[in-house]
Amino acid sequence: MSGGATHGKQGADKTVPAGAPEGVRLSPEERRRQRARNVAIGLALGGLFVLFYILTIARLGSNVFNRPL
């Protein structure tokens, strides 16, 4: 096939033109914003975890803590 299409693993690493920088360089402002976004996502996931835990305990009732181990 022509047109630069690659199949499988052969030639898959040749998609970056020669002389192109490897990876993306983020400015300090972009890094700060990315970190703030990551923290917000982490806090949202942690909040969901706590919410689901509380809802599970509420559905099971308070007797879940009074059972013999």
C-alpha cells in the first residue's frame, strides 16, 4: 500500500519527522495549570470515594458495626 500507511510494528516508529523535538515541552504556566487540573481530578475522585463509602454504610444501616467479628 502506498501513501505512508504502516501496518503492524514495522515502521511504526517513523511517524515523527527527522529533526522534530521528542515529546512536548510545557511552559511553567502550562505545567502549573496541568498540576492544578490533576489535583482537582484527584480531589473529585477522593470525594466520590468518600461519598460512595458513606452511602454504602447508610444503606447497610448502623447494625453493620454491631456484629461480632
